[in-house]
Amino acid sequence: MTDEMCKKDIRGLLKSFGVMADEAIVGHIATNPDVKELNLRVVLEDLTEYKNNDIDRLSLEVTKSIHCK
């Protein structure tokens, strides 16, 4: 895979996640109008099956409070 194709795939993944996450969060807030703050965590988990088990897997966690009112 070329570097350009790899970056395009990464952007596509992040764009899809962003759109889906936005819709889910906005929908959740709409169905729970009394919520003043959401405390969310986004986790990126590497599901790749590597031949070498000693490899450091990609791992990323981001937490954020979302103020709803």
C-alpha cells in the first residue's frame, strides 16, 4: 500500500467515525435532555493479527467532558 493510499484510508476511517460519533452523541443528548455533562472516552484498539506477538500494538485513549447545557 502506498503512503498516499494509507493516509486516505486513515482519513476515511476518522471521518466515518466522526460522523457516526456526532450522530450518536447528539441523539443521546436529545433523548436524555436532563443530562448536563457527558463524560466520554474514545478508545482506538489495534485488532491486527501480527505474526510477531512481541510487537507493540497501537493503542490510543482520549477522554473528554461534553457540556450539554
